[in-house]
Amino acid sequence: MLDRWREPVATSATIYGLLPAPPRLITLTLLTALSAVTLNMILPSLPSMARDLSARESVTALAISGYMLASALFQLGLGPLSDRFGRRPVMLSALMIFVVASLGCMLAQDAAVLLACRVMQAVVVAGSVVSSAAIRDQHSTLDSAAKLSMIASAMAVAPMLGPMLGGFLDVSLGWRSVFALYAVLGAILLVWTWVDMGETRTPGSPAPRWADWLALLQSSRYWAYALCTAFSVGAFFVFVTGVPYVATAVWGLSPAEVGIGVGSITGGFLVGAAISARHARRLGTRFLLVSGRAVSVCAIALAAVVFVAGVSHPLALFGLTVFVGLGNGLTLPGANAGAMAVRPALAGTAAGLNGALSMALGAVLSTLTAVVVERIATPGALLAIIMGCVLLSFAAALVAIRLEMVSGEAV
């Protein structure tokens, strides 16, 4: 198993001459995990930041919402840049900016400087975009899905551990230590990437033309995969936004108990991603794509039936919504690989646009969920929104597979 993480993603490095070999899978996993943990490690520190900088908590909260918006915008730009100039220079540049921005946040003496540097920190989202594109550069759609599953199963733990570590650092050393850790991690990964990450785009490949990008944006198949991904991720955002309201209002659960319930969906995702990594080559991405969506739809439908029947218990909610995570783990690697396969030369653009769409839709759905459950804090209201997401993602998956069959590509 460890060999999977040690081996380079590519099967051969000889075509790269004196440049470093293609990156090991562990390198791409760490880059992706850093982009994930940078979002939420500062969550426990928001009150401390507001107090020390004499700012309202609503202002320091922009360190999260502003970061998410900036991440979406950066993904739109970094993907095409990596297609134009290569994966290695974009990743190295992003890490250098990230380190400087982290130091700026650490040294900030007012909220404006902190937020400006925090926005620049979002450039680390290149780790997710470039890693996905680097894998697609060298593998078929099927093999890409298996590799992406391995990354997903490993980095899904990062958002769970980030707030825990951030809270410990805040209590022990103050909120600035969190940004100091960001800077250290970024510097270590910068050196690691410089040594380990060779260019994965084929040497001498012509630069993408505007016509190529236009063809990607006009592809129904690409948008079917992208919407399948966005609504699958959207179901997760709906759950984590709404369940604290519902669990507190209906069952009076403590924050710790709510946290365990929220973690259940991540646990389901880990299981689904592990299944995809192990069996993608044997089962095929079409089967995993549809089965993942079917599992999510059936689980939410069953949960709705249970609550309509009058069974109101947190285990009934968490025990079934865990399958939403399981379904996402089965679906997302294949959906992401399929989106990048539409125009392989534009894998970076496809990955960036895919990620930006997911984050933007997630923000909209989170806001909608908060508005709804603030007024109707019931399991039924929450399940209705989740059901809408999983049904739309299921429909998009079926359309994507239909278009694949028409195109004659085997996945």
C-alpha cells in the first residue's frame, strides 16, 4: 500500500531529461490537503482575531467567506495558466505567494491588512487544481479516477483535523501561531515541490488556443460532469450548514455531539473514496458514478420516510446521511476525471472551473439552507434540500454517461 504513495504518478520520467521526475502521489496529496486545511484551521481563532485587532466578529468572519470567494476566482485563473505555462511553475509560484501572504497575516496589525493577505492566501487552491491536472496529464480517465480516489481518501481528513489543531494553537500560542504554521508548511512544501515535482504536461505541447477553451465551455458532456460534481458537493454543504440548527432545535444536542454527527458524513466519504480507489479499474467509472448517486438518493428517501413515519431520533438522521458521504466518495473521483477527459490538453482549466463551480454553488446552497432552517428547523426541511441536490446530481450523472456512450468513449 505504501508503494502507491511513494511511486511517481507517471510510469516513466526519462522524457523529462534533467528536470525532476513527475510528482509522487504523496506530493500531490499534501498539496491538495494544504489547500483544504487552509480554509478552516483558523475557525476557532476568529473571536481572538476580532478582539486583538479591535474589529467586529462579522468583519473577521470575512477571513472565511472572502477566502472562499477568492478561492473560486483563483481556480478560474490558475487552471488556464497551468495549461498555458505548465503545472510546475504555477504550483511553485502559488506556494511562494502563499508563504508571503501567511507571513503578512501573522504580522497584520489591523483587520484590513489581515483580510487582504488572507485573500492572497487563497492562491494555495492551486494545490487542488494542479494536482488533479497533473494526474490527468499522464493517465486514462479510469486510472485518473483511481488516483484521485486515493488523494480524496487521504485529504478528507484534513478539514476534520484543521480546526482541532487551530484551536490548540490559539489557546497555547495565540491566533498568530496558526498563520505561522501556514507559512512553515508552505515553505516546506515549496522546497518539497521544487525537488519532487517535474513538469507533467508533454514537452513541446502547443499552447492551448482560445478555440480550445471555447470548445470546452461549449461541451455538454463537460457541464454534465461539472454539475454532477457541484450538486454532489452541494449536498455536503447543505448538510454541514443545516444540521447544527436542526440537531440543536429538535434534539438539544451539544456542540460536541453535533460535531460527531457532522463527522459521520466525512467518514462515509472516506469509505466511498477507498472503494473507488481499490475497485475503479475493475468496476469502471460509469458504474461508480451511477451507484454513488443511487446510494445517496435511496438513503435520503429512506430518511424522509422514517421521519414522516414519526421516528425522530438523531441516529435516524446521521445513520442515513452518512450514505450521502459514501455516495460522494464513489461518484466524485470519476466525475472529476470525466470532466478533465473532455479536453485532456485543458485538464487544468477543466479542474479549475469545476472547483470554482462547486464552491460557488456550495456558497449559494449554504446560504439558502441557513435561511430555510432558521425558520423551519426540522429534519424534513433539511432532507428536502439535500434530496434536491442529490436528485439533480443523479440526473447530471445520467446525462454525462449518455453523452459518453454517444461519443463512443470507454470509461
